[in-house]
Amino acid sequence: MLFASLSFGSLLRAHAFSASPYLRNDLISVGLNAYQEAGSTPFALSFASARQMVETVVAGSRFTYDARFLWGRISPVVRIEYRHRFAGRLAQSLSYADQPVAVYGLSRSGENLSGLSVAAGAELAVGGLVIGLEYSASGNRVDDLGGSALQGSVRLGF
């Protein structure tokens, strides 16, 4: 397996408001070696090797507003991200280990899939300690943001 990612971003500030737009390209190459199961002869399978390439382009931005106090800061956070995935064709043949002439094929054509993710949350910073809480939802369309998550983070600067 090979994974590579290239990302470009910027931090734009205007008083207490900040925006962090970014663009990222992820590339994954997955290879499965040929394999033969061991076990009962009529049920053991033999798999041929297979390869697939997947490329994902991501564009997004994170927006914050820093409310500063004597003891630290509170920052509401909003994030939006668009992803488009290009997956190459995957083909793999398999057979029963004791009958290599009867070959079956598993094939998946390449696909293009888009996704959208939106998130809202807040960060609380006191000294070098930053505590964050974020709720996010994602889906294939704006009216289909069904997958959701609640995430927390704790960071300590040193």
C-alpha cells in the first residue's frame, strides 16, 4: 500500500476573525498479493492478485472568531469541506483451491463520488491548554447530511 498527500493552505486574519482555506490531494495505491486459503479442500479459496488506485481532491475552509478574555479565549468554529474521489477499476479472480479451472471474477468499475462535510463547534483556550468540541455531518448532497459525529480534543502546547 502506498499513500501520499499534498496540501496547500493559508491563514487569513481580520481582527478576531480568521479563515483557513485549504486544498488537498490524496493518492492511495492498494495491492493485494495472490493468496490461497488452507483448510478443508472443498471450501478453500484461491485469490489472484489485485490492484486499485484511489485519488481524492479536497477543498475546504475553517472559520473562527476569537473572543479573548483575561484568562484565555473562546472561539466558535465552523468548517466546510468538499471531497471528490476518483477510484480506479478493481478486478480480482478467485477459484476453489482444488478446482483452479473454474475461475470466478470479482470486478468493480471505477467510480467518481462527491461528498460534503460541515461542522460547528468551539474551542476553549487557557494558557497552553486548548479544549475543543465539534459536531460534524457529512453526505453526498446538502440535503443528505446523514453521517454525523461528535468529536472532542485536548491539546497542550509546550
